Amino acid sequence: MGKMNDWRSATQKFTAKWLVRKDVSGILICGSYITGNPSKHSDIDVCIVLRDNVGWRARGNKIIDGFLFEYFANSPQQIMRYFMDEHKAHDKRTAHMFVTGKIVCDKNGRLKKIKKEANKWLSKKFIKPSARFCELSKYQLWDISDNLEDVYETRMEDFAFLCYSNLPIIFDIYSRFVRYGNVPPDKILQFLKGRDLEKYHMSAFPDRQFAELYVKTAVAGTNAAMMSAYSRLINHVFARMGGFKIDGWKIKTPLDMG
């Protein structure tokens, strides 16, 4: 309980200088100190909502009483732009912050409206990836997997490192294909195992077989077991994405002169 009181006291000290500013309309506290189970490495995220006519934005860090504060100061228009741009990139991090965050102050009711809008973006489905994206992505997956097989056969000491490097790439591509969205690398395994989904407003991964194969690859005890699991994983991805053959592969698209 003392720890909780310490961070609350530090938060009051941090927000005090922002609360008195005329260009600030609201403050929101986010992160694991609000959603639960913070660790000694957890920082305290602060979203500072500026007034509509403010023509700047800011991001920074400040340590108070041993707690690291990471703050984001933006106008409502800029925040809405983040919602839109991140959704196009299959990401919902800003929307998630506003949905799960706790309001410290809301001088004119604007922050409450932003939280309502954030809920809409958080529940909005991602668009289906283009055929061009899928074809180029499958080639990328084949290329990194072919390199991995070469390393497995010739330089075993590098194999595990390269395999672990490939896994987030595979997840990013396949999650876009199934319209699941971006996940930070440190949370991929816990989400695929079904952990902390409610805390982060995430649904279960839509392809259970992929999740199981991915986890098996990541936790394999030997290079041989890892290579075997990886092969099953990548073949599963290729099959779900419509198949892939390197012989004769090509893609033709219009020029991009913009």
C-alpha cells in the first residue's frame, strides 16, 4: 500500500505544474499503475490534452521521487490524427491509452469526449491487407526462412539468434493478414498464450494453431526442435495466406511516382 501511495504522491507533484497552465484542458494517467501489476521497471504514462488552439506538441520524461514519468502533450486534433494514422498501420496504442487511462482533470469536458472516441477506434476492425502486401510479405517470409535454413546447416552458433529475430517479423505479417493488429515484442507470447488479454483490451488470437506453433518455436529447447517447429509454423502461414512457390514468383504493380 505504501508503494501505491508513493506513486500517487509523485503523480500529484508531476501534474501540479501542468494543471495550472491555461493551455492545458485535461490530464490522463495511463499504464500498469492504473491497469494493474506494475513492476519496478514500469513508468507512469501521462497524456496531457492541450486546448484546441495550441500549435505545438511535446513528449518527454521526468523522474520524481524515483518514479519515471513519460508524458505526451497533444491537442485534441493531434490525438484524433493519431487514432486514424495508427489504425491505418494496424495499431491502437493511443486509443488503448485513452480507454484504459484514468482522468485526473477535465476542465472543459473535452477529455471525456476523447475517451469516448477512443473506444470507437479500439473496437474498429482493421482493413483487409492488399493482395500486393500479401505477395510481398510471403516473399519476405520465404527469404528470411531460406536464410535461416542456411544458417542452421552451416553456422549453428548463429541459428537461435536468427530464429528469434525472425519470429516478430512472422507475427507482424501474419497478424496483419488476420487483422489482429500490432503487438509489442515483449507481449507477443503472453497474448498468444491467452494471458492479460482483458487487461489490454485484446481478443484471443484468431488462429489457435498459429499461436501454438509460434509458442513451440519460441520455447524449443534445442536447435533441432526449434528448426522443426519453425518449419511447421512458416508452412502453416504460407498455407493460410494462399500458398507460395519461389519458382516463377513475380509481382507487377503500377509505378509509384508520388
